[in-house]
Amino acid sequence: MRTNLQRMLLAVALIAPASSAFADVITDWNEKAVGFVTGKMAPAAGQRIVTIMHVAMFDAVNSIEPRYRPYLIQLPAAANTSKEAAAASAAGIVLARLNPQAAEEFRSTMATYLATIPDSDAKVQGIKLGEGVAAKILEERANDGADAPDSYRPKTKPGVYVGTTPVASSNWPKLKPFALTSQSQFRPEPPIALTSEQWAADYNEIKDLGGKDSTKRSAQQTEDGRFWLITGPQSADPIVRQVAMAKQMNVIDCARFMALVAVAAADAGIAVFDAKYTYEFWRPVTAIRNGDMDDNSATERDATWQPIDSTPMHPEYPCAHCTISGAVAAAVEAALGTADIPEVSMTSPTAPGVTHRWTNIRAYNDEVSHARIWAGFHYRFSVLAGQDVGRKVGRYVVENVMQPAATGAR
């Protein structure tokens, strides 16, 4: 098991850039957590784990330096309590508890990390504080719905075959949000009418540009489509880490920044799956192979059409990648007060040898979003709806949780 964990941490290193000299306990544990969840579980489930870890780290260090409203709890702590010990203890315990198959490895990693902190009463108190906060956060999320069984009912008729591959995150529409008042708080309007001109335009756009063997898609569009086949925390957290490190944030500000973005990403995932399983709109690969069934004379059927890669196993509307990257971008912008960021870069295991760079967080969201058209997964109207929902979620999170202490109680 230890070897598997090490391999997973190595895998995330292929996605993330080399650590900056300004990396701290918060970004260190983010990298560890993302490395573990990548490839181990569904993206939404992995984001939940990373988010629980981050709010625990934040509440732990904020208990020592209470500059912000706690996410959940503020425990008594002396001002000289070690923030590093508190954050590492909270992170290690959360990850061990939420991943029992790797609990021993996380406890060992935590012990190794804590061993780098000089022994002192401040360290002892920090470890104790982290343990207490982690226990409260885990208790709060223990029955949030993440373990609910898959009860999705496929649409069919008696005797008619439908695909039998399990759908993804069908229980997420009922997952308890981290900050939103409800899963449907920002639910978008229904998809556009199949008889509309916009449907025909978006249908034909993705049919032309999103096909596996498209000759109309540019080389850059093909690269983007393949680059962003990655999803989940691995598709955003390396960028957020770089921003935090480039800004040289201290521990408490980094803990808050990373927690805000994690909460925004997690709640965006809940919001988008609420909408997806409410509307159950068909994917391009289904629509285009049935283009003669939508009562629109401007959509021609292509019986063999395929997207760039395997279509994700959940309904189409709205675009999840667009929603989650939109929430990440909006949270970063709201937290920093600007969309402009120090230059960040990322590579992708699904587009070897390519590095993408950004100096504006909205540009990152736009690239991710449009890539879902080029990949043949989402229509343009779904991309725009997803971006809108994500931006609303991201702004809401920053405006309503973990705010400066003077703004009042949550």
C-alpha cells in the first residue's frame, strides 16, 4: 500500500509544477491529498475529501490566529501554538479517517512531517488542536450523503436494452453542501428547446468540431480538448497552489484561500449534479446519432459519430468542468480582488509534452470550458450555463464563509 501511495504522489507531480520556495504546510498537504485521490475515486468524491481536509486545516490555524470567522469551529488555543503542527495534524487525521485503506500510510506521512517541526510545548499543543478540530469537522460531514447507494433509474421501456455501465455521482444531488443553502440554490433554467435555432447551431458546431476525426477543428482546439480530459482536483489545485505560493501568503491566509477555493469547487460539483440529474439532457454522442428524432430539420443524423474520448457517464446539462472551473476562478478572483494572477502553468497526462500558462484566472476557466466543446462532450449553451452557475457559486462562497471576523457570525 505504501508503494501505491508513493506512486500516486508521483503521478500528481507530473501534473503540478515544482514546488516554490514559498510552499507551506497548507500547500504541502494539498499536494499530498490531490496526489492520493487522483485516479482512486470519482472526481466529485475526491474533491469532497480534499475540501474536508482544507476546512479542517483552516479552522485549526484560525483557532490560533482568529482573524476570520471559523468555517465550523474555533477551539481555545494559545497564540504561540504551532500552526504547522495544528494544520498537519488536522490534515493527516482527516485523510486517514476518510481513506481507511491508506490510513497507515497517512499516519506515517503525518508523523514524518511532524518530525520536521522542532519539539516544543507549542508543537504538542498544535497536534492536540489539529486532532480536536479534525474530529469536529469529520463529525459534521459524517452523514452528508456521500455514502448513499446508487439508486439511479435508467429511462427505458419494458424489454428494451439500455447501457449498463453505472452512472457517475448519481447521489451527489442530495449531498449536503459545504456553504450553499441548498443543492438547487443556483440551479440553471432548463436546456434550450430542440426545435430552436440555437439548438441547431450548437448541435452542428459540436458535430463539426467535437468529432473524433474532425477535419474542421484546429490543432490548438484538439490540444485543448485532450489537455482537459483531466478532471477533479488535479485539474485546478496545481494552479491554486501556485497562486498562493506566488503571493507568498502566510499560513492563515493560505489556509483560508485554499479552503475557500476547495469549498467553491465542492459546492459547484453538488450544484451541477443537481442540475444534471434534474434535467437528464442527452449527450452529443446520443443526440447526433439520433439527429432525425429532435423535430428539427436543421440537424442531420450521423450514425457513426464519436467524440474525442469516452463521454463521461452522467447527463450533459450543464457542463460540470465548466461549472467547477468557473467556481474556482470566481473564488480566486473574489478572494484576491482581481482576475489577474501571477503566471501559473500546468501540464496534463492526457496531452504529453504540452505546457499551458495563464496570467488571468478567467482565461483558465474559458480554456477549460471551450475544451469541452472541442472534445465533443458539451454544447455551447451548456458551457455558458455551467460557467454562469460556477461563477455564482464561487462568489457566494467567498462572500458568505470564512470572512474577516469583524463581519459577524455565520
